Amino acid sequence: MKHTLSRRALCISTAILSLAVTVPGLSSIALAADGTIKLGLVAPMSGPNARYGAFSMRGAELAVKEINDAGGIDGLQIELYSADSQGTPVEGVSATRRLIDEDEVDYVIGDVSSSVTLAMQPVAEDAGVLLLNAASSNPKITYAAGVGGFKWTYRNYPTDENRAFVVAKYAAEQRGFTKFAVLSVDSDYGRSAIEFTKKYLPEFKGEILTEDYYKEGEVDFRSVLAKIRDSGAQAIIMYGLADTTPIIARQMVELGLAGKVTLVGNGEFNTEKTIKSAPTALEGAVEAAAWLPAWDSPESKAFVEKFTTTYDEAPNNHAYVHWDTVHLLAQAIHEAGGNDREKVREALSKIKYKSPVGEVTFDDHNQARLPMILLQIESGKPSIKGAYTAEIEYPAQ
Amino acid sequence: MFSTIIEQIVNGIVTGSVYAIVAVGMTMIFGVLRAINFAHGEYYMLGTFGAWFAVDYLGLSYEASIIVGLLSTIVVAYVVGRLVMQRMVGAPAEAGVLATLGIALVLQNTVILVFGGGYKFFSGGYIEPLSVLGFSLAGQRILILVVCLLVFIGLELMVTYSRMGKSMRAVSQNVECCEVVGIDVPKVVLHTFILGAALAALSGVLTAPVNVSVYGGMGELITFKTLPIIIMGGLGNVRGTFFAAMILGIAESLVATYVGLQFRDTVGFATLILMLMWRPYGLFSTQARF
């Protein structure tokens, strides 16, 4: 008897749930009534990227606490739900489904890894739930968003394309480089950054003389560095792994490239540890980052201090972008005049949000126009050279 | 153009020296045990970690850290040799594969558990560049070259003249006969194993200053680079290993320069396939020894 009852209850609840999901307006009205906003966070809480997930969670938590302590968004408190993507697309999809179906969240922030975010996009689209990405850099995500297809995907993070453009522009215009060698990691990240560099480099009269990609774990760069030396390149465009940078830098010293050829790109050129490994090779190196703790703005400094006192650890880039994205969402909900998904989405498209790195607006691909922070190593210390924004040239539809 | 080729050949010889020191240990272990030691790269890693620990935690000089790296690896190799490798004598080949793969996982993960999975930074060694014959090389690389030559001269002398060396050759030829004439096979196995592991550690300690990054998984790639070398050299063949390592080092260097860095690892694996197809007994033997 009990068995049949529970089965009937299940049928009815499923019917109501599916009705609620298929009619987005209905569900948001129903959820708004209880006075909370349900926000889901998908991040790698376990697996090899667990560190990034932990930072993301803490950044989001801190922002939620700040907003709730200040009285919520027009009186509505935010409730944060988290789900583990383990850094894999399969787990990311089921985590997203869990948040949407079981926790009934209205907004999802996630994931760090681009391949997970790409897999989450159709899930959020089908459910009509806002997917606000805060940390994935693959350009494809917003190529396929907004007028490109997925209406519910937004990204508040600069892409590899932004990065490549900004670095190429700075290297050419500020440093006067025209002859480049490529030495990047052989991965989607390393190769796509070079692909976009090639898209923009002709604008700055730059040419690529040699092009090489290294495998993860490679330790011997003497041959390729000798080739680069003989090619006459002025700079090496490197989108590489943080742990390989010191190896390359040291071998640059060994082959007499230090001080003659400059590293430009991304790969933790600016950490104390890397600079110490080969100060002469890294002098003058140019790197682009979405954010860094040394960024000089009062809001950013206040965040670093608050995060450090709360968690006993300095924040990284992932903590910052998730903290910032929760605040961005809160402003969108406020501007929408309440917890209505459709209106929040429209508010987001029109938003002018003042972030610690500059004003954020979204283009017609739902991609935030965000600056990249450029820094240059001077006398063994990273020195911030300013924030540069790049308008993406989307391929024709 | 010509000087570029010469420079790349010099680079290849330096890379080959690193491979040679690791590979010769593996080939000797194969000789006495008929088992590929899949954990061989882990001893390379252990040596490096020992030296890194000595420099970073104990504040010792690089020279002293070489000793610490070697000794700590010898201790581990003794334990593994006693508990595992000695039991491999006469065991089927699958047992050796499983046991050494297992040891590789245990060693790797123990190091990760103790020291964390992140990359460590090795400071120390002679990294200042010197100019030799017009080429710029770190002093450390010249040290590696010299040590490699000394190791091979030493090994040649040992297997030719010393009692232990002769026993090693005997065990690699016929285990049953050795037992009949009173050679202590388990002891020879243990000694060969410790020697091989210590050589891998030596290679690790010597390359750490130029490779800079130290991490738990660093041994894996070394194991896989070593496989084609010992097969090219002829399994169990010390002299063959030396020349095979140099050939692979130079070939990799030329491919990295003229084809592309991303194809570098392809050289080793392509060699492995070609060797297994045409000369599975090695470049320097006319027939299979095993």
C-alpha cells in the first residue's frame, strides 16, 4: 500500500516538476515566493583541478556572504548550492542536471575547464536556466552563444582570443617586435592561442619565423632554442605550462638567448619562483592575465584582504573571477527588478557593471568585454602595464 | 648551416648521455632477470627527490646532495630488491611486468603523498654556461658527459674483469648452470638491481639542475624513452646501450630542429616499432640472446 502511494507521489511530483521546468516563467514565480535566490556553482571539487574548484567555491561563498550580510538583493537572500564536475564533461553535465532538477536553482555559475563548460551549455539551454561562466577561456563557448545559438550562456571572462590579440598588439606596438618564434604547449590551449595570434598578427606587421609545440613533461629545449636563436626572432610567443617555463628560461640562459629574445604570452612568467630560476631570461617578459592579486584598484585590494583574512590564504585568479561573477549576477537581478530568469537575462545583456578591473558590458555573443591585464618583468619584478580590451571579430554566421 | 648541424649533434650527445646512464641499468637488470623493469624511471625520480630534499630541507650543497640522492635510492632499491626482485628469478615474464608496474605506482604515489603533487624547483648545480668549441653549454651538461663516459668505462671493466661482473654475465646466460657451479644467483640479482637503480638515480641527480622541475610523475617518461634504447642496443648489452642511446639522442635532436619539437617523442616510439619488426635482437647482435 505504502509502495503504491509513494509511486503515485513520485508520478505527480515528476509531472509537476516537468511542467515547472518546461514553463520557465511559472517556476521562477513559484521559487521567488519563498524569498531566496537559488544559485548553483559547478566546479571541479575533486580530481586534478580540485585546487581551482576550492578557490572558485571560496570566492563565490565570500561574495554570497557579502551580499546577504548587506541585506540581500532587494531583500532576497542568496542560497548557494555546489556540485562537483571533477573537471570532466560527463560529471559536469550530471552536476548541472542535479542542480537544475533537484536543487531547482535559477542560475548556474560554472565550470573552470572549457571542455566541461561546452558540455554544460546545451543542458542549461534546454532547461532555460542562466549559465554564467566565470573562468573558461576557450573562444568556442561564446562563439556558440547569444546570436551564435545558446541564448542562456553568458561569459564573464576574457577568452584565449582576447589574450592572443592583446599580447600581439602590445608586443608589436609597445615593444616594436616584428619577428616572432612560436614555442607553445601542444594542447587545445597552446594551439588555439597561436591560431588566434596568427589571426591578428598581420595587422601589426608581425611574422612568425619558426613554430614549435612541446609535449607536457618535455625537458630538453636546446635544439629548438638554438633554431630560434639562428632564425633571428626577437620574441618567443609562448602559451605554456607554468612548470615548464623555468626549464625553458634556464636553457635560454644556457644558449645565450637571455636578454636577446623576449618571452611574450602566458605561463606564469611573473611568479617569484619562475623569475628566480633565470632572472636574465625573464627580464622584459610580457604576460597577459585576467586578474592578479597585485592589481591596483581599491575594490581589488579590499577583496584580496578580505579573502586572505577569511580563508588564511591569498586568493588566485579563480577565486577572484567567481567572487566578481556573483556580484555581477546580483546586480543583474537587482536591475531586473526581481528573481525572474527571463528578465535577469535581458538585464545581463544591457548591464554596465563596474568590476574592479573596469566596466563590464556584454557583446551580442554574450561575451563580456573585459580587459586583460598586461604585465612586464622589470628588474626581476612584475610591473603592471595597464589593462587592454579587445573587441572580438566573430566569423560570419 | 654546417655549424648548426654540429651543434645539434652535440646537443644530441648530451641528451644521449642522460639516456645512456639510465638505460644501461635497465638493460643489466633485464640481463639477469629477463624482466623489463617498468619502475626504472621511478629510481631516477627518487634520486632527484633525494637530492632536492637535501638541498631544500637539509640545506646541503649540491655535491653533498648527489650522495644523499644516491644513498636514499640505494636503500629503497635494497628493500625492493629483497622483497620483490629476488623472487622474480625464474618467474614468468608476466610476473615481472606486473610486479614492476606495481612498484612504479607505489613509489610514485608515496612520493606524491609525502611531498605533494605540485612541481618543485631544484636549485643548485653548475648552470652557468661555458663555451666549448664555440658552443654554449651549461657546466652541468659537460659534467653529465664526463660522468657518462666514466660510468661506461667502469662498467666495461667490471663486467670483463671483476668477479661480480663475470657472475652477472653468467647469470644472464644461464641461471641453472650458475646454480650448479655455485654462483649465488639471488645475490647477483640483488647487486645488479641496486647498481641499476643507483645509476638511474645518478642520472636523475645530474640532470636535475638543468631540468629544474622535480615532481612525482617525472620518472614515467624516462621509462618509456629507455625502452627503445635497450631494445636497439640489444637487451642486456652494455656497450650496445651506449651507442643506441647516442643514436636516439642525436636523432631526437635533429628531428626537434628540422621537423618540429612536437615530433621529438615520436622518434623513440617509431624506432621501437621498427626495431621490433626487423631486428628484435638489437642493432649490434646478429642473433637473439634470449
